[in-house]
Amino acid sequence: MTLQPLARPARLRPGARVAVVAPSGPVPADRLERGLDLLRGWDLDPYAAPHVLDTHPRLGHLAGTDEDRARDLQEAWCDPGVDAVLCARGGYGAHRMVDLLDWSAIRAAGPKVFVGYSDITVLHEAFALRAGFSTLHGPMVATEVFLKDEATRQALRSTLFEPESVRILGLDAAAALVPGTARGVTFGGCVSLLAADAGTPGARTSARGGLLVIEDTGEEPYRLDGILTRLLRIGALDGISGVVCGSWEACGPYEGIRDVLLDRLGSLGIPVVEELGFGHGPTALTVPLGVPAVLDAPADGGRCTLTVQVPALV
């Protein structure tokens, strides 16, 4: 079955109420406050969910207990006064709480703006598969890239308020690993999380017709080889139309990463673009997931782009 476009949430307006949640790792209080101030500067009305600054009593890599992290997200989503749910940071922990969410209630509440990346990939997949909602692979409120990089902030702000203005995505560094043109519905995120999610309850069983969006951090070439090999062996990449690669921060020499991408993905016979400009790198463009898009990877070395065929938000 070919991937179909998902339900898109409404764009934000001045004064929109925005919840900031921490589904994964613990959040530095100073970064959170700076991020909230930036959102206020956009004429939004942000608030930190009750357990955002918690740390698990025994497991210091988690922002509070699984139940509390899930409760914050659930309550924000099901509150009709909340227009958007933004993640504070990634890290680790979304896998532990995703099955604690009431997906029937989330579906009933309807689509809302949801933004995050890295470990939040688990939730992007869950919103797509369990609720049928499009989400945004984008920067998180208490991360350095959001706080320091103007291009990152502007890309998110434009997507939230004027999504029709950011339908063509791609930094100048984007290049064709395998040239061609592909059309499909975007899906993906942090590739190690996609591999970890495979085979779990409610996980994706087919991505036919999809445009795969991937990036990662801290995965050396041999580990990326294993991740992609697992996805290939279980058929997770069968029938995809193209691959859009972002940053590979702290993944070892990039030449080694490029060799792995070509070796594992080049034989699929589909376009593959590198360094589009999203993920853990110094600039993190906002990429809509669950929307129809066109990937252009010219053979003549021209600019590579991902063009979403509809605005990310309605």
C-alpha cells in the first residue's frame, strides 16, 4: 500500500498557546527559559508543561518518569486551548513512554503542530501511524541550534506562520549522491531510531511510495552500515521513491559516511541527496513529515531541493 498524505494541522496565529514538553532527556533550565523568551518574541504564548524540568529519580538520562512525560504530552494535546506542542530537546526516552499515550484520545483531539527531531522520531512515527497526523521535523526549544542559529529559527518561524513561503527546502551544500527526481510522501527522522522502532507494536510495516528523510548523530560509519542494513533486511525500505539525507554530526569522517550511504542506498535505483540541511548539524531546517513532496537531484550538479507540494500547515 502506497503512503498517503496525512492530516495537516492549522498554522499558528499571533497569541497562539504553545506547550513545551520533554518526552526524552532532561532539560537545562537556562536553555529552556531562553527558548521560551524567543517564542514570546514571535508573539506566541508559550508555557512549560509541569514536568519539563524534572529528572528521573534514578535514571538521570530521563526527564522525569515515563508516566509524567507521557502525561505532559497527553494533557497538552488534548487541551483545546493549546495550538501547538513543541519539544524541549531529544536525548533518550520517547520509546519508553510512547505506548503510555492514549492514541484514541489524541486522534479525537485532532491534528496540532508538533515539532522535534532526534529521539522525537519515535513520536513522529507514532503520530503518523496511530493518529494519521502530519508533524514537523524541526528544532527544539532548549537546544543550542535553536538558540544560536538564525537560519534555523527563521525556517521554523516561517513554517509555523507562513508555511507557503518555505515549500522549497535545501541548503547550498545539498548534492546528489544518486541523481534523479522522486515523488512521494515524506517520512523518517533519526535513522537509528527508525531502526530501533522497527518491529515494535504499531510500527511501520510498509513505506512504499515514501520519500525517506534521514539524519543522525554519534553513529560511526560501521554503525550506520548496520542500521541501514537492518532496515534493508527487514524490508523497511522496499518501494521507497527517494532518500533525503541531512546532517551526520559527530559520525566520524564524512567521507566514510558518504561511502556507506552510497553502498547501502545506491543499489536501490532511486535518487539520493546528501546534506540537505536538517538534523543535528549547525543549521536545522524544518522538514514537514507526512506531506507529498518532490525531490530534485540534478545530474549536472545543479541545486538539489526538496519541494513540498502543499504548505506544511493549513
